[in-house]
Amino acid sequence: MVWLMVSSTFNHLDGFHGTALYSAFLRAMGAEVGRDCTLFGFTLEFDLLSIGDCVNVGLDCDNTCHTVENMVLKMVPVRLGSYSTMQRHSFVMPGAELGDGAVLFEESQVLKGETVPANEIWSGNPAEPTRIRRPRLWAVPPEEPRAAAPVGITVVTPAEDQHDLRTPLLRA
């Protein structure tokens, strides 16, 4: 009920999808949403949705946490692990889970209760593992600071360069 009132006020929130404001809205409604997420998906049961850090949910993806079976409404949590990706028009059914770094290709559906293991790529309806394996894409955990320049290279600022265009900006 609250969702219908709020979404009709914001014109179904379409203009806010993919922004930090939409992530903040989901958090305010009770969802667990990590940092640096790009979310275009659809959900109704916010308190049953758990989204990790750096997750990408594509356009028109469905993350609803309910099914109706034999006239009985069943509500089960959905979890999207950190660095996971749902490409456009894909579905993660209630009780399903995308592991850390998992990818679900477009138009694919993970059935209820299934888990896509970490760093695997699944596709199809119902979704099945592909032969493609995804390497770990993040070399440095997000908590650790990254070096400003590779070791052995000195970055020269324009003030140090004194506007001499013959001097390279990077020196070994």
C-alpha cells in the first residue's frame, strides 16, 4: 500500500532508477542495499531484499520476493551478492540468490530456491551455468586504498613541469 502511494507520487520512480536516490529510497523502505549500486529493477517486498556492494541490476529486472501458489501467498527473501549483475529483463525468483560476482544474462530466470555460485555466469529460462567463467574482477578489496601511480613511476604536476611541453608528464 505504501509502495503504491509513494510510487504514484514519484511517477513510479522511473526517473530515479539507477541513481543514488533510488538506492536511498529502497533503504528507507527497509531493503538492505550496499554502496555503489546501480539499480533499475522492480521489487515490492523491500524488507526481504538484500543487495550487496557494487551490484548492477539492469532495466526491467524483477526482484519480487513473493509467489502465489494454490491461492497461498508465499514470501521468501532474495539476496544479490556483492559485485553481482542482473542484465536487463532477468528474474531472480523468491528464495533465490546470486553469489558474489555472479552474472545473470538478459532474459534469464533463476528459479526459486536456487543459488548462482560466486563468479559464475548463468543464462536461460530456467537459468543454467554457461561454459564461460568470470574471473574475479576486483583485484583490491574496496576497503584497501589504491596506489596513486604504479611503483617506479613519478607523477609530475603542471607546477613542477613549469609549462615545458617537451617534458613528459610521467617519468620513470
